[in-house]
Amino acid sequence: MTTTETIAPHGGTLVDLRLKGTEAERAVEEAGRLPRVAIGRRELSDLEMMAVGALSPLTGFMGEKDYRTVIDEMHLSNGLVWAIPVTLSVGEAEARELEGTSRAVLVAEDGPVALIDIDSIYRRDREAEAASVFRTTDLAHPGVKALHEAGDHVVAGEVSLLRLPEHRTFRQYRLTPAETRAAFADRGWRTVVGFQTRNPVHRAHEYLQKCAMEIVDGLLLHPLVGATKDDDVPADVRMRCYEILFEHYYPRDRAMMSVFPAAMRYAGPKEAIWHAICRKNYGCTHFIVGRDHAGVGTYYGTYDAQRIFDDVDLDELGITPLFFEHSFFCKRCDAMASPKTCPHGDEDRVVLSGTKVREMLRAGKRPPKEFSRPEVAEILIEAMAERTR
């Protein structure tokens, strides 16, 4: 680690799998002669993150040994903490066609994106993977559903990226781990707290972030913009909300925003660990874990995503988790608070369910200013109106 770095990447080295110059040109030419493997949207997100180092130390899609140790022990086979398998799925017929093949080209909807040196092909253990990662085998869980829609077999091997996916959105915010680390160094930040979100930032989230900012040099707001559930707020709407908050309510020299290209797993506790590791690779020294992190429905307890860190050696994890309880505005305290700091009852607390907020927004009504900044509410009301036209 250099003197300008906040924290070493997971495993010690920031991976970069992007081919450049003549090497890239030769690989593109070779790709035209290789067997093709289709790659879906979720796996394309994993590939992009792997290529730029967000999933360091991974240099390819997991082999069976790593797959098993991650499921069974929450570690890679080399002993490094890891919470979620990163795999490339294929169907039965495609697996047979690839038998004996040492190299293939990964093809997205818009063409070839990477080469894979095939190390092995093995059968996925869906039941064990679902039970370990999602703590349920219920097909109503979106992560379990996606797992069952994936192919029965897994192709393992190191990858070499021909090109990054072509993104037309949020281009100024698509910073690689090397770029966020450089930005932190330029700002003189030695300690940085990361905040994961797939939702608009309301007053409670803002409160958590600003509490954390009191003990670190800077904040990285890192919204996830990969695949989410259909009923989640679209990324473009969320980004408008984040931008207006940053314009009016955050100190410009203490906070910055970059997008996180991952797809949501909705894996609750395991995803909290995974998100922390990824933010470590982006250069964050601290990571906020709030209530029901990466949760969905009633599959996880309110603070299960915090309790799982008790099962991990934090020195081995290498990033400091910050745990917060549910926060709210208390009318009697006349301030944002949490159960740790507020002695008053529910009748004094401004707490709204997601369902209630959506109902208000659909009706064109602003939630109370103690719950959501008026500027954010206006963006969400307008977006709701557009969706119903």
C-alpha cells in the first residue's frame, strides 16, 4: 500500500483484466475463431466488476473448489473471506459443446466482451447455494428465482476483457476502483465511508451518512445501478434525487458520488459482507450497514446483516463496518434520532412504511419534510406521474 492509498485491496492487489494495445487487437481477432458463450445481464455486471478490480482478488469465474468453500465456509479456498459465489452459468447442451475446449469468447447482446480460459465445467448445487447465500430455497425470493433460471452447469476460468460494457447512462459517475482511489488521494482523504443504496436517500439515510462523516475524512455515496427488481425505483430517478441532495445538503469537499455496477442479489447478510469487500476494493475504509441491508420481503431479521459480521474476523475482512439502528425524526426531540438516542415513543416519531410513501407519491402528495427532503419528493412525484401516464 502506498502512502496515498486509504486501504489495501482485498487480497493485496487491485486486479485489472482489461486487455490493451496490440494484445487487445490480437484477442479481438482470435475471438472470431473461438466457441461462443452467451453472458447474461447479471453475469455481465460481475464481469465488469471483476475486470476493473471491484471483485479483487478474483481474476475469473470461480472453480468448484472456491465455489464450495464460499458456500460452506464463507471463504475462498486460499482462506480469504468471501461471501457470494461469482459464477458463469451454461445449460446442459452448451456444457457438452464446450467439453475439451480450452478457450471461448463471452458474448453479450451487443457482441464479444471477453475471453475465458476454461479451467473446468461443473454442475451447480442449487439447493446448497440457495440455502447458503439466501438462507432460503423459496422460489418467491428474487435471488433464488434467478438462481433457478440460470444454467445447470458452471464454466470456470480466468477472463481477459476485450472491452467494458457500453454504458450510455451516468458516464461521469462510472469510476473504477483505481479512479475512486485516485480521487480520494487528490482530496487528501485517508479514511472514507461507503454507503450502499438501491433506493432514494431520505432523511434517515442522510442522517446515517452524516453521522459517519463525523469520524472519517469523506463519504462515497455508491448507489447500485445494475439489475434490480421491477418494482424498485429506476436508477435514473434515483440518480436525480442523489444529485439534488449533493447540490444542496452535502459539503462538496467531504462527499462524492460514483455508481456501483453490481446487480442486486437480495441476499441480505451475505450480500452485506460482499458489498463491504467490494467497497474496500474501491478504497473505502469504513462501510455503513443499516437495518435490513440488501434485504427483501421478510426473509431476514431486521439486523441480521449486522450480526453476520460477528462471524467474520474483522482484521481479516480489512474494512470497518459501522452499524446503525433505524433512524427517524422525533417531534419531541425536534431532531433526527435513533432508538439509541431518543427516549420517546412511536407516537412522536415520523416513521413511514415504503408502501405508505408510494401511496402518497402516487397521489401527488409530499411525505413530511422530516421524512424526505422536498426536492427529493418532487422528483419522485414527477416520476410516479410519468409511469402512470
